[in-house]
Amino acid sequence: MKYIVILGDGMADEPVDELSGKTPLEVANKPAIDYLTEYGELGMVKTVPEGIPPGSDAANLSVMGYNPAVFYSGRSPLEAISMGIPLAETDVTLRCNLVTLSDHEPYRAKTMIDYSSDEISSEEAAVLIKSVEEHLGTDRLHFHAGRSYRHLLVWNGGKTGNILTPPHDIPERPIAQYLPQGEAGALLLDLMERSAGLLRTHPVNVRRQRDGLRPATSVWLWGEGKRPALPNFEDKYGLKGSVISAVDLVLGIGLCAGLEAVDVPGATGNMHSNFDGKAQAAIEQLLKKGKDFVYLHVEAPDECGHRHEIMNKVKSIEIIDQQIVLPVKEALDASGEAYSVMVLPDHPTPLRRRTHTSDPVPYLIYRSTDAQRRPVTAYTEKNGIAAGRYITEGYTLMDRFIQTAKT
């Protein structure tokens, strides 16, 4: 049996006025996903336990079969592992976004204009982070360039327990009440303020403004944590697996679980990603590389939710359907292999809220060995609720996906 999870990050939503009171999942034309729903199992699952922030870190841990209440140790160390950054036991990592803040002075009077600096390119960002490291790095503080706007600070001997806000949670809001607080709050805020003075006139930003793009005017520190220790996925489920994603966080979870991280050229984590390349990589892992399990993560719906791009969120779901779900299903059907597919989001990213929520999300499980036509013909939030299956502990869904097929 071959297994593949196709996860549309943030795909679930709430009714949208501009969509006549429907959700993007209800509006999107997604025949492949709907077919799997009609011949599979539909239900709802709560991926984020109460008391844990509804981030992609905790939610993807849960979907991958790990209880966030036990194994969650912060977002940034997972990204560090994906980036190949060695971490000592005394290291604290922090996510370091390149953000666009307003021109107001002083720093605390600024407004969060864009958490991604117009999705700055990795090449431009690397130059900016190098400059930040040269001017603000010390023997204990080191800035590491990642992808696009997503970067890291590694602090040897650092302090945890600080109150830090994700920048995507405060779009177009004054930042004053969201600045770092806690034992290390003053130090982290000082780094952010100093970065603003450094980046304001950097040649990369001067060029971006000339080209009509938002400049990266500050680093924003959040998502602290220490390296987690996850049980090996193959030991747990008896399956050799791979993880495919353009997001270091998800790759880091997979690597911690012992999965192979697969690089897909042109995979960006937004609407302009190599979706077909991800599908072909998954097919190759399952049918040519001898893997039993693939976790295929697509970030685009989440980014559209954060940016309040209504029709792009609908389109991103349609792209996942036609460029990922359909070719994967066709390839597996043609192979003659028995297989199971699970499709779901990790959490909702409602367009109205522009951030994550911890509400339950719809899941579907399709098994080629048990494809029976059922009354429900569309994969939506409402149909997931109406199906009457509700998994309260999201980390047990992987057991249901894999173990049920074996018995």
C-alpha cells in the first residue's frame, strides 16, 4: 500500500461575503478532490489542541502524527533543522521575518504594512540578512538567510518564555502593543530597531522602491524554540517516507521525523510555485524511489488567506486539484499499486481574519481498495460537519489513515 498526504495549508475558511456567503472550498472547481470525497471518507479533525497557538508548526506536527502537546517546542528550530543549521542544546532559535513597516517614528509608532516585504526574493533577502549579520551579529547571536522573507536568528544561551507575535497576525495594525515582551524583550526589540536603521537605505531596498516594490525595512523576531526530539516515523508506522514542501518549517518536521526532504526546483510556497514539479516528485518517490509514504505540503492557500486575496485563494485550491491531486491519482491508478490518499488543510486561514484559527478542518481519506460511492459529492467545510465524523485529537488521524488500511 502506498500512502500520500496532500495538505493545502490554510485551505479551510469561513463564509465570504464576496463569494455570496460561500467558502473558497465551496466555490472552487475541484473535480479530482470531489471525486475522492464521493468515493472516500469525509469528516472533521481538530489539528490544534486547546491552549496551543494555531500555527502551521503545531498543526503540521499533529497531521503528521505527533501530539503537539507533547512534542511542540517552537517553530524556528524546525526551520533551522531544514536549513542544515547545527543546533546546540543551549541554542534558542527565533524566526526572523523581513517585513515592511511604515515610515512613522519612533519605531513603536510604526504600522505592519507587509509581513513578507512583497514576498521578497531569496537572492535579495540573502544580501540583506548578510548585512544584518555583519552589523548586528555577535559571538552568541547569528542571523541565517532562508527563503524569501523567512529567516532565522540563532542565540546561544538564549532566553525562552518571551511574548512574541507573528507578523502575519497583525496586518495593517500599529505594532506598539505587539513588540517583544519578557525577560529578553528589550534585547530583541533593540535588534529590531537597529535593523530598521540599517535596512532603510540599503541599496537592495533603494532598488526595490525604484521598481515599485515594498522595501524590507526591518527584521521581526518571533517563534522562539529549542530543537525537538520526534520519534522516527518509520519506526512508528513501518513506512519509509519523504516530505515535499517549499517551507522550511514543514521540511524540518519531516527531517526530525526521519523522512527524506525532497527538493523541487521552482517551489516557492506561493501562487507562483512549481505545482506540477511537486506532483511529479511525489509520483517519483512512491513509484520509482521505493517510498511507501509522501507528505506533500502546499503553502499557497495560506498565503492568499493572510493577504486577503479572495479569488487567488479559490484559484490556489483549483491548482492543487488539477496540478497535484489529479496527476498523482492518475499515476497511482496506472501503476496498479494499492494506495490511500488523504487531503486536508492543517488549519483554517480565514480571509476575513487574515490569520490562522484553531477551528476543526475537513479531511478526506480515499482508498483504492475500498472506493465505494457515497452520498456526499463535494469536499467542503459544511459537508465535513454533516458527515458526522469528528476526530478530537488530530494527531490520531495519521493512525486512522495508515493503520485502518492495514487491518
